Amino acid sequence: MAVPIDIDTLRDKLGIGDDKVYGAMGEFAEPEDLVKAGRKIREMGYTRIDAMSPFPVHGIDDAIGVPASKLGWIVIFFSLTGTAAALLLQWYAGAGPLNTFLLKFGLSGYPLTIGGKPFFDLSYSIPVDFELTILFTAFATFIGMFAINGLPRLYHPSMNYRNAHRATDDRFLLVIEADDPNFSPAKAADDLRSVGARDVEVVEG
């Protein structure tokens, strides 16, 4: 069973004021209703819309106009960086001609002749390439996800909504944020009611 959050205590501890409106919020009982309402609200001209739900809702991103995540590009970039780093490391450590050049500057890798194998070859560098690619990918995914989502975050204005705790249980919340160019507290609340939202409330920031 979900436990209501003591918002007043949390806000006092964090020193957060209540002189700003975050937006208008309402709730829906079914995910399908949330998607339909989000699409209608967007068609009304609102561009700053958010949704909260206890599980991922298929289609909600398109319905409220959420842009594609940048995380995929971050992951691809660092995956390729990991592969390149692995190749350069092995090339530096084992490439004979490279070490001959580096010795002129007092630098050297670790060129070893093992079983008559060449100092560097792509075929036997694959395990290290794979490991560093996975390592860079994992760190990029973890850190990138936190950075893009602004985490960790101890407080969010949506927590001031009286039924906010139910977004982790059995309700689906839709928000029209106050920084939307078309936002007006009374009108935004009425628009949410017109698309079927219940317990509509103008929430403070």
C-alpha cells in the first residue's frame, strides 16, 4: 500500500518556498485515458506537458510531444570511444615500430614476442576491445541517465499534488506546466477537466 509523503516536512528541511505555481494536475484511472487526454491537451496548443504513471505507458511520449531521448547517442559515442581506447592501448603496448619511435622520447610500451605472434593484430585484440566497449557503455548509460533526468532529486513540485503518491500505485497523472506560454491556472484546470481528468488541482512549486 502506498504511503502518503509528508510534503510540508520535506519542503521545510530543504528550504523550498511556495510562492511559485508548478502547474495544473489531474488524474486518470486508466493508461488509455491518460494517452487520449495527453493528445487532446497537446492539440489545444499546450507544449509543456508531463505525465506520471506507476509503469511505462506505451504511446504517451508521442501523445504529449516528448522528444526522443539523447541517451542513445551518448551510449553510442562512448561505446565507440571505449573500442578506440582499447585498440590504442594495445597498439601502444605492443606495436614494435611504435615503441622504436617512442624510445626517442624516453617512452615505451611493452612489446613482447609470444609464440611468434605479431606485436599487434586485430584478431587477438578482440577480447580487450569487447571488455572496454562494454565498460564505457555501462558507465555512459548509468551516468547519462542520471544527468538527463536530473537525478538524484530529493524534491519535485509534483509532490505537492494531494494524490501524487498514487502515481506509484494505481493512478495516472497529467500535468500542464506553468512555464507553458498558453498557461493560465484557471483555464489549464478547466482544460484538464474537459478531457476527463479527476481531482484537478493547481499545484504550487
